[in-house]
Amino acid sequence: MKVENRYSPNFGAKLIIDKVYVKKLANLGFIQQNTNFVKLVNWNKNDILALNEIAKWKNDEYAKLIQHHVSEGYAADVYVLTTQQNDFSIIDAKKILGVVQITENHVLGGFLDYFQVKPSLKNMGIGHSILNSLKMLYNKISLVPAGKKEVKQFYLRNGFVEYPDDSNFFVWYKDSFERF
């Protein structure tokens, strides 16, 4: 990842993938909702404020650490899935559905450091949509899921496989010929 010069002007988050569809539970079946997958920009005050709001979702210490990483220019990419439709120079934290931090590595591909869906919106397809957006950007994604069985099942349902020698290490490959 290219780390931007701290003193260069920046204009806030950048739209990466528009019109990401999320199935949202409604009274009668599912309805589609337009969302956008947006990359936050290091050192941007508005993006850091949005991360501060995310940290309040569950009083999440790691989300607070991501906020610190972004403000210090840590070489990781932070993306949000948002219902915001325009003017990404100022991210509306209330419209963020989920957040992910991923670090690029030549061996691990994109290593998923952090993944959080807004707690009140779990089980509505948001996590699936975020992973699908990442799969459009990376050829390989690896991660160490939180220990819960449900979390591991979520990644398996989304095309990840357990690494043969370590059941706590999961990998997704765009091309099946690259596997182990």
C-alpha cells in the first residue's frame, strides 16, 4: 500500500465499489438496499471521527486501535460498507454498516486484521457483502477468526478454507489452482 504524505492534501474517503447489494430482512422476504464500499484515508479527520463512532458500537478496543493506526498512517487499508450515496469526503458514521481492516502481504495476500458488522445489523448479509467486495480487490485473503464456532462457519460458508496444518488459519483464493 502506498502511504500518502502526511502533509499532502486529501479529500476524505474514496469510493471503491458502488452499488454493493445487501439483502436486508423485511417483513416479507428480502429487499435490496444500495450500499457503497468505501476506503478510508489515512490522516483524514472526518474518517478518523467515523472510526471513533464505530469503536462505540461495542466499546471495541481494537476499533479504537484502528482509529489510532489510521491517524498515524499505519500501512493497512480500512474499508467501510455504507448506505451513504455521495460526498465521501465526509463519511456519515451513522450510515456505516460494517468496517474491515486488511493488510497486504506478499505471502498472505490481504490479511484480514479486523472485521466488524454493526451489532444491530448482524445476520442480514452485510458481512457477506463486505467479504464479496474484498474478493473483488484481492486474489488471496487470509485470516485468523475469533475462536467461536459460528465465526468459523461464517468464513467457511463464504468460500474460505482451513489451512491444512492449522485449523485457526483460514484462506480464500480467487483461483483454486493457488491452494496450498
